[in-house]
Amino acid sequence: MSTNKHKSDTELLAPAGSMEALKAALRFGADAVYLGGPLLQLRAKSAGFTFEEIAEAAALAHKSGKRLFVTVNALAFNDEIEKLPIYGNRLLDCGVDAAIVSDLGVLTTLHRTCPKLELHVSTQASCTNYAAAMTWYELGAKRIVLAREMTVDEIRKLKRNIPDDLELEAFIHGAMCMAYSGRCLLSSAILGRSGNRGDCAQPCRWKYALVEETRPNQSFPIVQEGNSSYVLSSRDLNCIGLLDELIDSGVTSLKIEGRMKTEYYVGVVVNAYRRVLDGTMRIEEAQSELNSVSHRPYTTGFYHGELPEDHSNAGVYTQTHRFAGNVLACENGVATVMQRNRFERGDALEVVSPTLTGAVLQADDITDENGEPVAIANRVQQILRIKTDLPLSSGDLLRIKA
């Protein structure tokens, strides 16, 4: 079955763990943004928005013709269910377009008490078949965020057996868990910090060794690849080459993971996928962009079946570039830049922009706010002036080769 839907019509959904990341997502082409609020948001508290910030985010999104979703996707306790009617209506008052939920009780409570709030079922509900999708639909769900373990063929079959107005969303990029659709108990078992309650310590990223019972003081490395023993650390998802397949299978929303990421990460990744969807960037160019941000080795996940045997990643994060600074303004041949990582006079700073990606800002003339020359920009968030002939805009990002 083909949807006959143009790639650029498909929703590109981006994460935001800060107002800066939200603005980057909108500027670089996301059609919708998802973020966490004060309750059941399944990320560290630092990534949660207040009601005032949610209202501001919704206003910014709607001004650009975009949508805003709020995650309410942690597993809920009894006293939290009781808070949901007020919480859901507060989200509506803030202008939120939809809530993403995984708990059955959360969904039914919000549907009953906040009927105007659109509900999306999180990937953590592990929906892998059309019967489950239909059950969620009958309970009030508008969209299913598919389990990450589904293949393209399985998605296609599911789509054929559900109503046209039940939307499907699939992850296309970002970190993955060593668990089924992110439902992991490792952090709870080791540290008492539940990933299902937004407090994961990410122990799957740690290095492990075997200890034999009668030799408690001797540890033996678990050799997986070379000298590595990161046996639980998954690769990162990258589906830049699978967009046609996913859209053709019936997916209407393509989701990027990363509510704990910087605005640089969000901007670069959204920009790459946006331009491929719009046909203004080749996949090979987009892959180079995706290589520029910090990531574990990439994989296409389960979309073509079981993971390859060499799925291990040796615990290594790589990136070709570092985030150098944000462009705050550019007037009369001078760019005002907020420094984010060290660079020096004479460095070539690459521009990431919806229109200028690939251009180079030669930092030959750098001064501080007082007009004093700066040879080494090594103070985080220092405001600098850099002369340039480039038509830079507020919100452009600068990076330097790592």
C-alpha cells in the first residue's frame, strides 16, 4: 500500500528540553515539538517546562503554524491520577495541542475529564499490532507512537487494519535503550532510580565486568569488540535513508529523540531531516550533518528486521564538529555571537542555517562587548563581535571541526 503522500507533507516532530532547543526546532523546520511539563514527563526535572513556559512555547509554535505536544508518559501512581483532570485542563489553557501518554489510566482519565485534549499513545505502550492500536483508538487515542521494534512491513500491515483517522508516529533518530520500547528496569535494580518514572541513571552506558562468586575481588572484562565491555549500550538510531519507506508504510509523523540535547543538536538534526524531506539536500550531505553532532555509532534499528550481530558500539561517542556559538544578531557586517565552546582568532567557523549551511565564517576579527580584541574565545556565554560578509541571522549556529 502506498500513501501517495509527498515527503514534505509528513510531520517532522522534534524534541525540546529547553526554550533554546524549542526555538531551534521551530526555526530549522520542525512541524511540531514535544516537551515535558511539571507532571509525569519522564525526563530529568531540568528538562521539564513550567506552565508559563509551556504557554510561551505554544504561542511560539502556533505563531509559526506549528503544533506543541506535552509528554505525560510516565507510569502513574494513585495520587497522580487524581491530579490529572486539573493538569490536563491547565495544558489546554496553555494552548497545548496534544498529550503523549503511556499509562492506560492516564489516557482514560484525560479522555474523560479533558475531552478536547488530543491524546497520543507513547512508544512505551509497546503497540506492535493493529488489535492493540484499535483498542487505544476506541479508548480515545488519536495517534499511536509505534513500538521501536516494528519492521516496515509490520507497520504497513498495521496501517491496513486501522481507521484512516488513527495516525501513526515512528522514531527516526536518536538514542535507543537496551530494553523493549524503552521500558527498562536496570536503573531501578541497581540504583533505585526508575527509568519508567523519569529518573534513569543510564547504567546501560556503563562498562561492566564478570565477577566469580568465590573470587569477589577479581573482575574479568567482558570482551565484546577489541578491549570494550559496553555490552548493554545500544547504537543510536538514524533513518535518514529510510524516510520514503516509512512514509509509504503509512507513518504520518517522524519523530526525533532528544529532550536532553542542546539546541545545537536539535537544530542540526532537524535541519538535516527537514531538507531531505523537502528535497533540498541529498541524503549523503544530510548524513554528514548528522555525523557532526555527538552520537554513538548509527543503526537503522529494527525497521528491516532483527539487529545485525555487529550492533555493539564499544561505548564510543563521536562527532566531527563542536558547537562554537549562537548568532544573536548580524548588522552592518558584524555578527554578535554567544560563545559556547572554545575557538580562536583565525578559526573557520561553519554556519548551520536553514539557508546558509556549509558557509564559513572566518573569525579573523573578534572583539568583546567593550571593543577589546579577543585572541582566544574560551569563556562560555561570552558575547563577542565577529566581522563577516555573510548574511547571518539570529538563531544561526556556528560550529568548528572537532
